[in-house]
Amino acid sequence: MSTTSLSLQSAKDTAWLGLPALLGPSSAQEAARLLSPDSQWVVSHPVNELIGAQQVLGGFLNPLRVAMPDVERRTDVFFAGHWDGRIDGGAGTWVTCTGHYLGKFLAPLWGIPPVGEPAWLRFGEFYRIEGGRIVEARILLDLIDLARQAGQHLLPPSSGLELLVPGPQNATGILKQAADGRAPSTCLPLVEAMIGGLGRYNQKDLHSMGMEQYWQPDMMWYGPCGIGTSRGIDGFQRHHQRPFLVAFPDRKGGHHRARFGEGDYAASTGWPSVRATHAGPYLGTPATDRPITMRVMDWWRQKDGLLAENWVLIDLPHLFLQMGVDLLAPPVAEGHR
């Protein structure tokens, strides 16, 4: 096996075995073993930046385990790759995964009330691994959807479907083995060409981006709660792209923390991925003309040379804070208005 394949396999083994253990009864010991002493984690708002095992336990893992004592990981997509850090650092070997935390929701979690029944918390995760330890993690959680399950509607109903986001249609998303000599990702060049198409938007006609060149006609786009899931390019444009461009017409992408592919899959995250001005209404909030940044994660699957599925997470609580709205603030009682 080549040196590159060995590095990927080691990182995959570290993540696949270690991440579930961080949620188990020996989480403190596992965190001390798995995380480097200065491991940097950035989790969606309101958790944000954590440094080292004690902060990761106190700020992220322990609150999750208290809220869902029987919590388990349900991973739908898992693969790895190398990023050269040519834009904003983060060079090294990365493992990424997306899926759900599942458990009986028994105690409040970051201001969201428990339901006393099983709940699904959608996650997206990127881990940079060196020497068998996690040196960096970027994690987004769909807290808006968790609140929806608890009967709290923090945003207007999604334009797209609100559902339990599934894994890949062909059930091929778990790539635990880094096969020696595997050909370069068939998905990553397609993703990068598609992103180039997004940059050709003429500010008038969505067709100017030429998305039909890159997507299957029956593609699926799985957005966060507040936006929802859509099918086909027309659905993607109606439920996400058009409202997004009305709200943020000067959006600029880039600032990637990691972008890589393996086989039919590719993934990207930026911190931030997007910089823009909030110039139009978005998900029920009128324009503020404030500058904003977005924490975003994407995973794509290609089929027959076109993109077939796209899983997307956006840190909406962090975005809305910049627009003057604290989505996770405690509700104001009627008598105190």
C-alpha cells in the first residue's frame, strides 16, 4: 500500500473507531487519548470554539450526552482525503462524515427543550488527523431541525420538504477502506467545475450559471431545516438558489478549510465559505444591509458523470446573529413584553 493510502487508512481507522467512543461511558479517557493537547474544535453556534479535551467535553460532548443519555451515531457518508491548504491553511489528512445523532431527548440542549422521545440531530463533521490524533474539528449541527422536533419553530416553515434526511440513494457512502491505487475522485473535478458555473451568474438569469451541465435531472438537494429538501434543478432553484441570491446578491465563495474527494464523493467546508451583504429578505428576516459570513458544509455524490445528490449544512443560528436575530434566545413570556 502506498504512503498516501496508508495515511488515509490510518486516519479513517482513528475516526471510525474513536468517534463513537467519545460518546460512550469512558468519554473523558477517550477524549484524552484521541485529541491532541491543543486540538481545536469549532462547532455551530452557540458552542463555537473549543480548545483541548476538557473544553470539548464540557462544551460539546457532555451536554450532548446529558441531553441524550443513550446517544448513538448514525453515519451515512464517511470518507477521507488530503487537502494542501492552498487557500486558508488546514493542510493535511482529513476525514469527513455526515449523518445523525440519535437518542431519547430527555434534557435541554443549548436552549432547546426535550421531547422525552427519540430525536434526530443532523450533523456534519470534518476532522484533521495527525499521528493518530484529532488536531482540528469543524462540526455543524442542525439545531433548527432539533427544535422543530421539539415543537419550536425558530424559522418559518421550510420552502422545501422537512424530513429525516437520508443517506445516499445507492447506499455507497461509507468508504472505510482506502484502497491502494484508487483512481482520483471522479466527483471532485465535477464539483469544482460546477462551482465555477456558480461564479458565472449574470445577476439576472439563473440559467446563466449552466447548472444543467453538472447535475442529474432528478438530483436531490438536502438542505438544513429552514430551507428543506428539493428534487431536480428547478426545485433547487425555487427553494434555495433564488431566495438565497435575492438575499445575498453579492455573495462570494472561497476561504475553504478543506476540500477533497474520494471515489464518487467529494466534500468541502469553509470557515467562512461565503461572504456577502444581507441585501434582501431571507427566511422571514428583512434585509439589514449588514455584512455577513456563513459557515457551510457540502457533500456530493456523482453518478454517470453528473452530480446526483448534495447534502448541505449551514450554521443558521450563527448567520442570523449577524442579521440581528438570536434564534436560540429564550422565548419572551407574554407578561414581560
